[in-house]
Amino acid sequence: MGLKRYLGRIADVMAPHLGDELAYHHTATGTDTTVVGFLKWKSDENDPIGRPTKRQRIPVMRVQNLPWSEDDVVGDWITGTDDVEWYVNGALTRASGWTDLYVDDRGPRR
């Protein structure tokens, strides 16, 4: 799958949830460890957080609470695998298994 189509697929699934509370759960460990944040768009991996561009729309999770040290996750990608389930406002999303989210530590914008 090409990058444009891949990002478009993410955008189609996640766009209705922009600004909603987001969490994910790693099923392989059997624990309920979650990251909670607010989904925003990031225009490009190397650009500041901003409005989506026509070229790329990458979902970004603005972190509210981290279960790990911030050094372990902030500025990195959280990549969905078969063992990861994504939740929006407590509901399992269809994005499980292939969604990549970039973690930004500045918190949700008001």
C-alpha cells in the first residue's frame, strides 16, 4: 500500500475522532496499561503541529497521561500491531492493528 493511500486510510478512520480522548491497550501482556491523549493532525513528521496539508495528514496524539517515562515515548511513533487495540472515548476503533500515531508532549490545545 502506498504512503498516500495508507495515510488516507488512517485519516478516513480517525478524522471523526479529532479532539476526542484516545487510549490504547496492549493485549499481549493482559494488562490495561493505557496512554490517554487528544487526537490532532500533524502536517508532516518534521513540521510543527498544524493544520493538515494536502500532501500528508498524520494523526497525532497530544499526551495527557503517560504510563511510562516521557523519555521513552515522547517524540516517537506508537505503531499499532496485532497486539494493540485503539480506543476512542472508551470504544474500540477499527484502526486497531495498523495505526501509527506520533506522540507530542505539549498537551491538548484549547
